[in-house]
Amino acid sequence: MPEKRILLVEDEVTTREILTDVLRGEGYEVDSVATAGAATTCLESIFYSLVIADWVLPDADGTDIADAAAQLGSKTLIVTGYLSDLPAGVAERHALMSKRLGYPEIVAAVRRAIGSPDAIP
């Protein structure tokens, strides 16, 4: 089992591809999917150190995926365009980040959550 494996759930193709490339470039192993259904399939067979989920997905609320991942022991990060729109209680269960921040800030959040890919657990 890779120590720093990430599941990225993002329906915007360009954002998903760039963020996947950025995180892989940092040394993380990344699986990326566009829907909650695909994320659920991944969570059923693979353990992820971190699940990064877009809040608005075409087939579910990203917090549903994050809640399921947290129950399996994964760290979670919800990414959204507007943090103020999230329902009450989400901030207590998951780390939050605005999509309006750049990729360096997202990488920094990943490192805060699970450390650098070469760090010994």
C-alpha cells in the first residue's frame, strides 16, 4: 500500500488534469476521477491517505465522498469555489480549501494533511 496515495474527485476536466499532474510532480501517487460513483468504486478497493473532493459533483455532494473516506480512515479535503456556501458542520469534519487559491496552496494543504511523499510515516 503506498503511504501517500491520493484520490482526487473533480468533475472539471482541466482542473482535475492539472492538479493530478501537479501532485504527481510533487511525488504523490494520485488516482483521479470525475464522479462520486467512480470515487466510491475506488474507495471500495484502495486505501487513500487523502481524499480531495470537489464540493459540487454531477452525481452527489462531495461531502458524501469525504464522509465515506473519513470513515475508512482517510484524511479529507473539500475544495469549493465558495467556502461560505458549505452546509453547517462540514468544517468540523473535513479540511476546507477554496478553489480560488493556487496550486501551491493546495500542495501546501496536502502536505499539512499527510506530509510530503518521501516522509517516513
